[in-house]
Amino acid sequence: DVNPLVCHSPRVTVIGAGKVGSTLAQRIAEKNLADVVLLDVVQGMPQGLALDLLEAKGISLHDRRISGTTDYADTANSDVVVITAGIPRKPGMSRDDLMKTNAKIVVEAAKKAIAQSPQAILIVVTNPLDVMTYLAWQATDLPRDRIMGMAGVLDSARFQAFIAMELGVSVMDVQTMVLGSHGDLMVPVARYATVAGVPITELMDAQAIDRLVARTRNGGAEIVELMQTGSAYFAPAASTCLMVESILLNQSRLLPVAAYLQGEYGLEDIFIGVPCSLSCGGIGKVWELKLTDTELAALHTSAAAVRQNVNRAKEMLESN
Ligand code: TXD
């Protein structure tokens, strides 16, 4: 007789075995966090990637099971499901151009995955992020603590990297908090950015801060312009892995994630980036920070754009 508590390995399903999905699978396995199921629509591709990752196990020294599939039945009983399926941005494309194609993909993926793993915590990564997370929530009817979108961790990591480079300090001493939607209207809160506890407003002038804030807002596009054939995936996968880790290890890390709001920050019925603690139940708490009038107005402007796009996406889905 096996003890189910001892013998249960956590299981993470990653839907979409593309750049972000496959890099995420590698990180989760190599950090020994969970067994990973990679699912994609392209027959053979997730199986091939899983085999490739499996063949590296002896060198990267972990024992996690990694499998690839095109069949949702193989994802059953996952603890966490991450949706990265979709098409990424091409040069000149806005995140919203992706909306129609990705809306259909995400709704289908969310429904099929949660049907197999009704207890799972769902993390959406596909763009446009805040809109896709809302649609996935509607499609699954998950309680709000078990569904969220990844964007704020990535945007904060970018802001963190730019501050460290600007000041010539270790990135490990820099802490940042980027709120709002994942897009041009995101809200990097400079007041809450610190270097070893010192607010950056004490360490650089307003012009420099504005420049870094602008680069953070443009962070995704900067990489798309350079790469031409795809979008960023190392930092996005690392950011998603951090959320998965905080959940699976029950760490309660305070991270900005796209969460369903019910009145917090004066917003409701919307998914948008706010600070949350992530633990084994998903979102343990949505933290309501004190924002200045300007910061709150920026958050509301970004929420208004998300709301408009959610409505457009719903119309697109209803029209065919
Ligand atoms: O901060 C963030 N949230 C993001 C979001 C950061 C980086 C990337 N972001 C978005 O993630 C990006 O705009 C895309 O919408 C997704 C995935 O980006 P990635 O760079 O990984 O794209 P790829 O390499 O094209 O991979 C997408 C995979 C590909 O293998 C497809 O075959 C697969 O998705 N796909 C599907 N899988 C399962 N089911 C369906 N229906 C499906 N359709 C496509």
C-alpha cells in the first residue's frame, strides 16, 4: 500500500510547447519542482521535446518525469496548468492583433485542461494577457484564487534589470513592482522600486526614472524588434516558473499577478496586475497598496483598455 501523501509527485501541465512552454518545462524539471506534461497541437513536437529533456536528466541531475502529448487525457490530475498556447507577436504587431486567434485557442485549452484537472491552479501566459486570463476564467468558472495571469513578474523583472544596469549594482539588491495591464499602459510604480531598501527616487533623477519606465513599458517590443521572428521567452519562462514555484512550495511570495478584482483599487470584474501572495491554494491574498492619485489613475486607465478589449474579444468569440 502506498502512502498517497508520500507518493504524490506534483504535476504541472504546460499547454503550448513553443518557446515559452518548452523553456518553462525545462526550468520546472531542472529545479526539481514537479513532473511536467507538455501538450501541443503539433503531433510529435511535444513528444520530441519531452524526449530531448528526458535525455538531459542524467546531466542536469533530476528525476522528474517529463512527457509530451497532444491528448488532454494525459494531463489528468495536474496541480498546476499553464497555458502558453497561441501565436506570438511578429514585428509591428500589437498584442491586441493576436486577440482573435489566441482567444479561441485559450478558451478551448482552459476548458479541456480543467475538465481533466478540476482542482488545478491555472496560470495564463498567452497574450493579450489580461484579456486571455479573463476569457479562461469565464470558460472554466474557476474560483478567483485558482486562476491568474503572468505578466507583472516579467515586467517587474525587466524594470529590475534596467535599474541594476543603470546604477551598476547587483540585480539581486533591486526590488520592483509593476502593476496594471501587460502592455503600453502598464504601471511601473517607481516609488516602490528600491535598491537594498533605498527607494530609487533617492538614487537617480526623475529623467532617468522616466527613461527606465519607458524602456520597461516597451520591453517586449524591444526584443521583438531585435529578434524579428518571435518574442521573448527566457525571462517570460523564468517569471512563470517563479509563480509555479511559489505555489508548489507554498512560499506565499508577494508577486504582481493578473488577478480577478472584486472592488480592490476601485475595480471589479476584471483581471489586472496587482500584488498577490501565491501559495498552495493559489492566490492567498490580493494586497491593496496605497497608491497616489496619479498611480491610481494610471491603473484605472490601463483597466479601461483591458475592459474594452475583453468586450471586443467576447464579441469576436460570439460572432463565430
Ligand atoms: O508576459 C507574458 N504574459 C508573455 C506572453 C511573455 C512572453 C510571451 N507571451 C505570449 O505567450 C506570446 O505572445 C504568445 O501568445 C504565447 C506563447 O509565446 P511563445 O513564444 O512560446 O510562442 P510559440 O513558440 O509560437 O509557441 C506557441 C505554441 C506553439 O508550439 C503552437 O503549436 C502551440 O502554442 N499551439 C497550441 N497548443 C495547444 N493547443 C492549441 N490549440 C494550440 N495552438 C497553438
